[in-house]
Amino acid sequence: MLTEKTTTRELPEPLSLRRMVGPGVVAVGIGMAAGEIILWPYLTAIGGLGLLWLAFTTLAVQFVINMEIERYTLATGQTALVGFSRWWKGWGIIICLAGAFQYVWPGWATSGSTVFTYLIGGGDPVWITVATLVIVGLLLSFSKVIYNTVEKVEFVKVGLTLFFLVVVVIFVISLGTWGEGAKATVTEFGQIPEGITFTLILSAIGAAGAGGVHNLVLSNWIRDKRYGMGAHVPRLVSPITGQVEAAGTDRYTFPIDDTSMARWKVWWKRANIEHLSSFVAVCFVTISVMSLLAYETLFGLDDLKSDPSFLRIQGDIFADEVGGWLRLLFLSVAVVSLWAAAMGLLDIIGRLASDFLRRNYLTESTRWTEPRLYLVVVWAEIILGSAILLAGFDQPLGLLIVSTCAASVVTLLYSILLIRLNTRDLPAAVKLGGWRLGGMLVAIAFYGFFAIAMVVTQLQRL
């Protein structure tokens, strides 16, 4: 168990809801790519609308999980990952390695580069991806406050995507498709369409909204956004352009009195509203509309391949039925979405690893500050991801399936750890309980079922 000093500080006055908006948008901005642009539309194109119920169920489960990640940091200023490591450092090592495995496969960036070649009419996706990763690394390296840069990029991406959704609702999706989607969600609840494997399903639920270590980094983002006791922790900045170091190993607590509890209730209510409105609602709309769009344009076609080429087919259909401008908009949104996701994913693994290493192994080091560790991890991911592509493993959908299956398994692991963390390591007045505890047990059963089903089906093929 990690030896630490717990410091008592006042719980800060709650921020206004407007000022709290951000972490949910960053989470949805990064997550709104592999699942919403590629995996869920692809599943709809080959299996119809019968899996929409699973997407909506996944979002509900993730809302419960994500708020428990936020609860711990709101109450302590410490990230959930470091909280797990207080019992055993091995949990942090396992999760960091799982995160590296999940995101070292540059499926998002490669998919974006592949779509970019459709947009410009040619090019080598591998070298475009390598160049993109290097540019993203430079942007992160020279950001004064790294969270602010990531937040701005994801805000632009989400805004552009929502604009595109409005356009296709007006010009493409018919009322009949809306009706079929609503009917399938209700009448086919709990059913798996023919031809959809459990591997694809586990991949899809790992890419619906967020997934894997992606969710855990909500701790870091809300800390940098100054939520609750996170306001007492310095933010992560660039070691090149910034002056403040994200340091400190202490876990904070606040006095349990009437003033603190009144503030806590406001913090907790507003954090829930922010996440429900910016993360869950945007994911719900995006998955729904993009799946309906795929059903409207692609369902029933026989020549769909398990790679992003179906996006090119979809773009050509838009050009024929509506106009070339819609094809241009569609492919541009897909490129921006996937590349912005790649930026966010590099940020995620950089934050996780630097936070864990600094607070468990390099507490006293003056050389290896958290910002320096962050950049080392980010550039290591860029180099390793580029090496994987240059070695010939460059199939985008295959890379995405590997990453998102890993995400689902990691989510199962830390959901179990979160129950212990928020029931045993928080004061009784703010700890996990009631219907949310029941929701976490449902989350474990949900991810556990599909993970076991995938393993069983794979073993049966041997």
C-alpha cells in the first residue's frame, strides 16, 4: 500500500454549471470517432438497426461508471488510478499497460488518414498517419496548459459533427428510417442480429461513448478543470512553455460539516448534469443519427468490406443523391473527428502513465516531473505506433477492433475496483451507495457477460 499524507482542506465553492462544462465534451469528443463514425455504422450496415438497444444500454452503464470515477476525484483531488494504487501498485501497472496496449495501435489516426485519401483522391495512409501523429505530438508538447488545448480541439470537433448531423437529418434520413429505428430498439431489445460476432459486439460497446482507460482519465480532466478538491492540485502543463508543475502526492479530504455537505451536494448535482448533457446526450444523438444514416444508405449492399472503404461508398451515395458538397462535408467531418480522437488518445495514455509513475515511483525526483514524464510517454506512443504501421500492420478496422475489445476488458476490471474505492476509501457522507451501487453491479455483469461470451466463442473456434 502506498504511504501518503492526507491533508484536510476546505471544499471549494462550486463552480457555475457553465464553467464546469468541458470534461464531458472532451470525453465525448475523443470517444466520438471509432464507435460513432466507423464501428456502429458498420454494424448497422451489415446487421440492421437491431443493435441500437445495445448502444443505448452501454451509454447508460457508462454514465454510472463515469460518475463514480468523478466522485472519487471530487472528494479527494486524487485520480482514481492513484486511488487503486494505494492498495497495490500492481493495479496501476496493469491498467497503464492495458492502456498502452489499447492505444498503441493507431487505428483512429490511420482511419482518419485513410478517409483523407478518399477526400483528396490519393496518397499513402501510412505516411500521412505518421506525419499526423508527429504534428499532434508537437501540439501537445507546446501547449501551455495541455487540457485547455485538448478541450478546444474537441469542442470544435463536436460542434462540426453536430452541424453535420443536422444537415443529414434534413437532407438524407427519411421518416420511415426513423420509425424503423424506434421499432427495432424496442422489439429487438436483447437480440443479436445474425452475422454479428461477440468480438464485434465487445468492440462496439468498448467504442460507444468512451471505453477502457479513456473513462478513467475523467479524473485528470476534472482535476485540471478545478472540480471539487481537484482545485488544490496544480494542473498539468508543458515543461517547455508552462511554469506550473502538476505535483504532489497527498490525498485531500474536507471536513464533514453542514457547509461542506451543502457545497458537496451542489458539486455532485452539477457534475452529473454536465456529464449527462454533454457526454451521454451527445453520444446518444450521434450514434443514433450515424446508425440511421448507415441504414438509409448502406444496408443491403453486398460489397461492403470490413474497412473504412464503406465510408467512401457512403460519400459517393451522398454525392449522387444530394450533391458533391455533402460528400465533401461528410468526409471532412470524418477526418477531423478521427484525427482529433487520435490527439485525445495520446493525451489519455500520457496522463495515466505520468500520474501513476510520478506519484508511485518518482515522488522526490526533481528531474522527472509529471509534465516531462507526460511528454516521454506521448512521444513513445507516437514512435511505437508509427513503427507498427511501417512494419505493415496498417488495417484500420483491425486496429480498432483490437483496441476497443481491450477497452471493454479494462472497463470490467476497474469497475470492480471502483466499488471498493468508493465504498471503503471515502467518508460515509459521500461514499457510493443506493441505486448507484446497484448500477455498478449491473455494469460489472454487463461487461463481464460480453467479455466471457467473446472468450468462449473464440475458444470454440480452436
